[in-house]
Amino acid sequence: MVKKAVNVFKDALALSDAEREELVRLLTMHRDGCGATPENEQAWAEEIERRVAAMDRGEMELIPAEDVFRRLEERFSK
């Protein structure tokens, strides 16, 4: 197994910086159980586009990060 991992590592070093970053992201998501699949990635990309478009049209309330963190602190510090 170690030999296989070393071979994968050597192959990864041949990738571009962007490709290595994507590989790390995918491996991390898989390790964390996030279910990174092409279908999930596509669904998230579409959801992000939908939310950005709604934001651009003024259809959603934007909340400053300070307020979000304050609310979270209040909610979970009890």
C-alpha cells in the first residue's frame, strides 16, 4: 500500500498547481464524507449561480458577517 501511495504522490507532483489543489479538495471532501461527485459538484454550481442571481436581483436579504457570527455566538453559547 505504501508503494502505491508513493506512486500516486509522484504522479500528483506532475500535476499543475491548480490540478493539485483540486485533487487535495476532492480527497479532503471524500475523507470528510462530503460525497464529492460530479453530480454533486454540478448541483452546487447551479445552486451558487441561482443564489448569486437572486442576490443581484435584490431578492434576498444580505446579512453582514458580524451579525451572523454574533447570532451564532448568542445561539450556541447558551
